[in-house]
Amino acid sequence: MFIDKVHIHVKAGDGGAGCMSFRREAHVPKGGPDGGDGGRGGNVIVQADGSVSSLIDYRFKHHFKAERGTHGKGSKMHGANGADLILKVPVGTVVREYFEDTKELGETIADLVADGDAVVVAQGGVGGRGNTHFVTPTRRAPAFAELGEPAHEGWIELEMKLMADAALVGVPSAGKSSLIARMSAAKPKIADYPFTTLQPNLGVVRSDEYDYVIADVPGLIEGAAEGKGLGHEFLRHVERTAIIVHVVDMTGGYEGRDPVEDYRIINRELELYSAEFASRPRIVVANKMDMPGAADNLARLQEAVREDSLAAVGGNEFEESPINPKVFCTSAVTGEGVEALKAAVGTKVHELREAAREAAAAEPHFDHVWERKRQDKERQFRVTQLSTGVFRVEGTQVERMVVQTDWENEEAIAFLQHRLKRLGVERELEAAGARDGDEIRIVGRAFEFESSQMHEDIYAGLDL
């Protein structure tokens, strides 16, 4: 079964709580605080694995959770970190944010194009700090500790796109499956009726100089860009390929179609689906040249390809066009022209690989980019006035601070107030009109707003 898109819910492990403890031993008066830190929760990691061929493991199980960190103990004993949860996916999987309530996609998190590529999709919660961290010159025996940080959780989309250097596209029964079978060791289903191929096939081509992977994409029909005939399901597999090999049935098939019109239809559908396809390197193949009447259409196809090639470079015949002006004549039955086609595709694939390698070396790793974006979003918060004297504060980092606070401990609450001021929450509340005594609501908690100046001396110099 070919499963190429799934939605799953991931939750990292919560951080363990820090310990509030004091050293109590004989002959050690005033031993001081010795509470250990809580362990960090495990991350949820999506990793590309060359031995995995589909997303079928995620078809029936949709919820995945990493291990939580354990709590700290006295004698400065830190809790154990939770184990990471690694989800293996096929090479070529795109990972995106997904919002289950609205069924909408968010940002692309990563494109795992190489075996071993991995990205953290849910960050484990940081363990709470023990009371040893809150000692100051004026507060020698802090009687509070932090609770563990709640972990990240949410839905993501995993979309598998075939990892192929070249893709064979064309109308149904253009001979793509026969051609890939002739070019490689692939053994696709081949029959004399349309839509024989219902899922993409991959084959490794070994030419004289270069090896590469080629994909046989199921036949496209007019309207494929709008999803007609499963167009979207098939066209997404062309997005990743470096070069498009457009296979044209020169006989017109059983319906006696015009090969040049078929060529135009497929080009139009590719460009409607993605404007980027217009500049994608392309080779046109005139297939089934062993059949009667095929040669009659060749000159017209060659002229159409030459015109498209010139149009792609604004009529400048001295500039290299993404569309190769040469039409490769082949017969999957007799093998005519297949070796020349293999060599041409291999040379172009090699050139594109080298260019892509140089470009990738200059860019930061996607894991670092996504982590920076995530942190920037989490630092943001919003203050909303619900009614006279009532305000709500919303934001990931602010809400985590509140959840980490022991609300049975007055010192812990005062410490939270200081942290919120450092984050700018107090300033934003005052700008929104909050005054001492107003009610402030954050993630299910409500408390009175008051200036934190009275706590400045107590918490000055703390590592927050």
C-alpha cells in the first residue's frame, strides 16, 4: 500500500519538578538548600531512514509521546532526563505544522532529503530548578522550587515525496512504464490500457558515466492541476525531481490523439500546478517511434519544442534554455535511442546535483532555522482587556512560566511576578490600562495586579 501523507499528534516529555530541600545532618548546622533539578523531558524527533519505504506505520496510530523527566531530590540529586522518541520516515519526507481544528497547514518545518536527516518537532520541557538556584545574599533559605516545564505538543503533517532525480511524465499510455523498465531494473505493471500505473515507480538508471534515480509518474490528464484524475496526488511527486522527462506517444494512442496537443496539455498542467515548473530543466522524448505513422508527427513536435525552448529564454538562442531543444526519439520495445536518452539525462542530473550541493553548503541547517522561528514565536505574548479591571495575557512562554509556578507557595508566586516583569508583561499591562488591584488571567489562573518593585531587592542578581 502506498501511503504518502499522514497527520499525527506529537507530544514531548514534560520536565521533572525541581526539589525544595534543605541539608539536614548531624554536626552540620545550617546546612542550607540542597534541592536537585528536575530532569529534562524527551524530544520527539522525525528522522529520515533509507530502510523505510512508506508512511504506513502512521496510518492507524496518530498519537506519539516522548518520556517525561523525573523529579529532582534532596542532596542535590538531579532527576533523570526522559528518553527521546524518534519517528522514522522515508527519505524525501516533508514535515509541516498542521492545525487539526481548522485543517490548515502552517510553516514547513523540514524537508528530509538525505538518509539520517532529522528535526526536533516537539521540544521536551526543561526540568524545574531546585531551591539551590534561588539563593541570594538576602534570601539564604529559599523555600520554593520550580515545577517542570510543560512540553511542546501539536499536530504535524508528514508528506512523502519520491526522491528521484528525474520524472517521466505524460498522458496515460504514453509508454512511460515500458521506458523505465528499459532504462532501469524496475519492473512496473505494463498493459495495453490507460491508467495501468496507479502509483509512482522508481528505478535506478546506470549509464556509462553517472547513476541516477528515475520515477515513472502515473499518467496525467487535462485538468490534473485542479485535481482531476488524482492530479494533485501524482503531481506532488514531480515537485522534488531535478529534471522532467516528458514522454510523448507519437502514435496518438487508441484515441488517435494529436501528439503535439498532448505535449501542450501536459506542459500547461505542470505550469498550472506550479509556476516553478516553467523553469524546471526538461527533456522531451518522442516514444513509440517503431510504430507505423509515428514519424509523420515528429517534425511538428520538434518545431513545438524548439519554439518553447526559445520562448523560455526570451528568444535568445545563445542562452541555455531549461527546455532541451533536442527531441530524443525512442522505442521502449526495440531499445532505439534509449542509451542516448540515459546519457543525456545522467549528464544533466550530474550538473544539477553539483549546483544544488554548492547552494546547500551555504545555507544554515533547517533544524536551526526552525528552532529560531519557534523560539521567536514563543516569546511573543498578547494582552487583552476582557472588561473593566479584567485583563488576559496569552503567550506560550508566559503560560509556561505560570504552569511552572507552585501556587501554594507565596515566594514562588512573587518570583513569577518578577520574571513576568523581566519579560515585559507588566509594562504591556500598564500600557493596556491595568492598575493595582485589577484581575489578571493567565492560562486558567487569576491574580491581582500589583507593582513588582517591592520584590526587586529580593530577586536582584538571580539567574532567570
